[in-house]
Amino acid sequence: MDVYSLINSKDIAEYLREIHYEFNSLETAWLIWKNDYLTFEEKKEKWHEVIETMPDCEVSVRETWHAGWESLHQMMQEYMDLVDEIREDFEKDPEPGKYVYQNSYYDELEQYNRAREVFPDFRSCAEDAREGVSYVDLPVVTYWLERQAVQDVEDRVILTYRKDGAFMNVLEKGNQTTKEKELLYDSFEGIWLDIPTPFKKGDIVWNPCGQDSDERIIVVDGISNWGDTEFLQKSGDSSDMYVYGYLPAPDGSVYYHSLMRSNYMDMEYYHGTFLKHERILKVLSDYLKGNISLYHFLILYRKSLSDMAPKDISLNEIIEEEFDRYKM
């Protein structure tokens, strides 16, 4: 199996291939799960290949997440069986009047679209969704189908599908048992991995498939697997695999933040154009890499604030607000 091809980030995949990084069974299984492009049937084929060709291992206990599994192979098989079962029940013809169905998706402008009507069955809802996303041109185009029981607000299931109608995965299931919760939400989600990346402090990176315009690009100050990882090795989960650094604000300033919604394994170098308020990131990147002095950076930072300031607000007023915020 070409494990490198499973990685969403082409830059990380290329780097790991260059250093001949060897993946273990747990990392391979997780990368299959995390892949944005494979359908669930394609993921099942690769998980079965892991079971058949790679050694089994324990899935360690994660504090506040799960009690672990003695066998990764068993966990994968149970996960596949459960998802297949949920999908089969979701797609079958329902009892008349028992459920209503609705669909939603993101368009090219990153706007969330939700159907204004409800549908009586899976087929009519899916047809409407496929028509809606047929005009969307993004690296990954998916839509969500939601089934809600009429008489039970907790009986709610959401599945994701690819633009061509191929099933991707279970996004949400209400009324789940403890075991269903552990498999759907705690198994792969509860895994934290320490995989090397090519990124350095000062690099400008982004998640090409990210849907949050406010967290489009970031100047790297660090990644969660830099430094001491003892606590994360014991208690971390997939949400703890993130990049942190500086993001642009609409007023031309920057702020420090962690990209909790984007896994560091999805990040790539940013080579695109910069909006006016984002240009300061290139200057900040040069400063963090030691290419320009602090004095040079501060001059350009002041200019960025001035360029973005509303005509009726002076730069001095903006600076005074910053001083007041930090009580300088």
C-alpha cells in the first residue's frame, strides 16, 4: 500500500516520502480514516489490507476519551460493520410518515446551503442534493443528508456523500449506545499521532479544504507535536493535532491563535494571492525567519494598520486602543 498517497497534504506526503518515513499500523489506519477523498468503500478495502498485511497492535487508553482496544484490527472491523449497518438502515425505504429528510452543502463561496424543504425519503432527498452540488467546483465536494424521526427528536442521523453520490461516512447518530459512541466518535477521533512535517517557524500555510474564511492562512509559530509531547501521548486526541501562530485581522493587524479546526496533517504551503489585509503576513514571515529586523517589521506593520484604517478613524486611535487593551 502506498501510505504516502493517503495523506491529504501533498507537501507533507512529499516530505515523508523523501525522508523514507515508515508508518506503523495505527498511523496507516488513522490516515485512511482521515483521508478526504476516498469513499467509505475505498477506505474499507484499505483497512482490510491493513488487517491482512500489517501487524496488529493495541489502541492505547485515552484519558477522557476511551478505554482503548486490545486489537486495532478488531476496532477497525467493528467500526466498518457499524457504519455499514447505519448506512443500510438510513438508505432503506422508511415507514410512511416516520422520518423526514433534509440536505445541506457548502458552495464555492464557502456559504452553507440548507434545503428549504423536507423530503419523505432518502432517494428524493439525495436527488435534490446531487442537483444542488452539481454546480460546485471545489477540491472536495460533499453534501450532508439528515434523517429526523418525527416522534423522537433524539433519533437523528447525518451521513455525508460525495458529489457523485458515493457514500463517505457517518457524521452524526443520535440515540447511540455506549459502544456505538466509542466506535463512531472516540476510536479514530481519540487518536493523537506524532508524525513529522516539513514546516518551520515563519512558514505560511493553509488547509486547502478548510471552510472557515476567518482562518484561511496562518504564519506558523509552532505545531502541537513540537517540544514536550508526554501529556499529548497519554491524553491527546485528533483535535490536539494543530498548528498555532498568527492570523490576519480585517483591520490589518494580526492575532495569535490555534487552528483547532484544521489537523496539521492537512496543512500545505500557501502559494496563492494575499488579500489586502493579509499582506502583513508576508512581512511577519520574513521577520520570524530572521530575514528582516524588528524595526523594519514595525514600520511595515504600522503601514498595514494605516492602510486598513477607516477614513474616519486615525491610526493614533487604533494604537491607543491597542495600548489600552494591554494596559501599556
